[in-house]
Amino acid sequence: MVDLKVLTQAMSDLDEDVLNKAIDEVLSKDNNAAEVQEVVKACQQGMTLVGERYDSGEYFIGDLVFAGEVLQSVMDKLKPVLSAGFSAKGGKIVLATVFGDLHDIGKNIFRSMVEAANFEVIDLGINVPVSQIVDKVKEVNPDIVGLSGVLTLALDSMKEMVDGLNNAGLRNSVKVIIGGVPVNENVCKSIGADAFSTNAAEGVKICQRWVG
């Protein structure tokens, strides 16, 4: 099995050569679905380290953008294996990083994972106002609304989003899952979401249970 600690460090260091070599090694094996899941987790941990290096001033905006591109390249390689593990068609998800927050790494990891699980994802991007999400829910009638945020102030936006769905008479027709660094069980309850996750793979399982 590939050394997951090395993989996490390579993701943190934005070392494409080491990452690609490790990914190619995993993909060359038979019955590699379980190892691919572990690779995704290792890359997610590496992205957490990227965020910490940005917060400390070691990395800059350009590094974050590059990290997102590297991660997307990894997920594109792994997606066929991830998809093969899911036979049933998933539901429809409207996904967004909430208003006031410009972070999209966690959202993009989750998007790649649920797309691999055969969900249709309508990704509205970052810094998305309540009205835009409500309008999109009215338009496409999704099964799930996914809200992402890294900053503490994002929690207020998540609460406003759930209130917006309530005010529009849409709350009972969709499940709401929230994700990001500041979320936990108490936050989930206070916001009025149905579930929370700080791990993309676990978030996918929750969504699968809802549509299953």
C-alpha cells in the first residue's frame, strides 16, 4: 500500500511528481477501491495542511489556487475507481460556499466525491447569497442543499440560508448538509441543518442514505 503519510506531505508541499507517482501506483493495482478511498482521505488531510500554511503566511493566494488545481487533477484520475463502487444513481445536490466566505477547497473535494457517487451537482461557487441559492432550489428541485464554509462568520450565513428556505416554503422538500472547519453537532442543531460533516467521504455516505 502506498505510504499515506508521504502522500499527505506531498499534497501539503504541492509536489505533483510525488503525488502522480503514488496515484499511478495505486491505479495500477487490482481491487484498489479501498486504497483509493484512503488516498482521498490523505489528500484531504494534505489540503488541511495547505490551509494552515496559508494562514501562517507561508503560502499565498496563488498557492491555494494551484493546490486546488492539483487536487482536482488527482480527483479526476481517481474518479473512475470511485464511481465503480457506486452502482445506484444518486440524487441532485445544490452546492455552495456561503455568502462571506471565499474558500472552495473543501467544497470542491466534496463535489468530486459526490459526483463520483453518481449525484448530479449544481455548484454555485463561492460567496453565494441566500437569494441565489433559494432561487436555484426553486428552479431545479434538488434532493439536498450542501453548504460549505471555513470562516466562523459563515455559520451566520448558513443559518440565514436555512431560514431563507423556510421562508420560501422549501425547507421540508430538501435535506441540508453543512461542512467546514467550524461546524459540529451543536452548530448543526442551532443552524437547523439535517446533518454536518468535516470529512468528504462521510458526507457522501450521509447523502446516499438520504436518497437511498
